[in-house]
Amino acid sequence: MADPISVAGISLAMVTILEDVYLVARFIYRSIDSAKHSEVEREELREEFEYEVLFLESFGRLYFSKGGFIDEAELKTTPIIYVVAS
């Protein structure tokens, strides 16, 4: 007859192995799913980056057009799109 402690140890080892296999399979599945959608994510990041660059360019134009001094009230009233277009 088998020792109960060794049976419990083997059972625990099997559960641990199955859990590890499940976690690795889940990681692989999510990695593949992420790779499938990477182009969409990359395009969204590119659009956000371009928006930030336009904002910085417009802020720079406003800053240098005023000689390096910008009033806080002017920042609140000057539309950024107007500054980029000018």
C-alpha cells in the first residue's frame, strides 16, 4: 500500500504542473491575440503622438510670437487650432 503522504505530494505536484501549463497556455494565447491587433494599436499610438507633436508646435509658435512671455489668460482664450493654422 502506498504511503498517504507520498500520494498527497504526487497529487499536489500534478495540480501544480496543470496550473503552470494553464498559465503558460493563457500567456501564449494572449501574446498571439495581441500580435494580431498590434497594427491597430500602433496606428492609435502614432495618431496620439502626431497630436502631441502638433500641440507642442503650436505652443512653440505662440510662445515665440509673444517674445517668450505668455499670459495665462491668453492660453485659456487662444484656440490651439488657430495657432497651428497661422
